[in-house]
Amino acid sequence: MKYIISDKKVLINNMNHTVTAVNGLDRVAINTRLHYINVEMDKLKQRQIELVSMRDELDRVEAPESADDCDNLYEQMFGYEEAA
């Protein structure tokens, strides 16, 4: 990415100041955007944790059914019962 360094006029305590900016963003604007991104990442991480927990709960609930179905695994795999 190409960065354009320039001067930017900002109002601080009712006084005009010239600050250095990169692509039109001064340090305060960059920090504000970084904070916003971190908040969004925290929300996504929490949602990820919630979804993984939901998936784990499904695995826990479905596991006993699978165990019962495995009683006759040979029949499930080959479609007929073993001759006695």
C-alpha cells in the first residue's frame, strides 16, 4: 500500500494546529479506527466462542444416539446381518 504523508489542519482546544497525517488520517483518527476494529474483533471472538459451544453441545447430545446405532455396525456397513 502506498502512503501519502501530508499536513493536516486540526482544531485542538479551539486553536488551529498543523499535524502530520498519513493518507489523510492523523494519529487520533488512526487510534480511533484501531479501537473500533479491536471492539469488532472482540465481538467476533465472542460469537465464535458461542458457536463452538453450540456445536459442542450438539456433539454431546447426538453422541449417545450414535453409540446405540453402533450395536450392529456390520449390518450398517454391509447392509445385511452376519450369518449365525
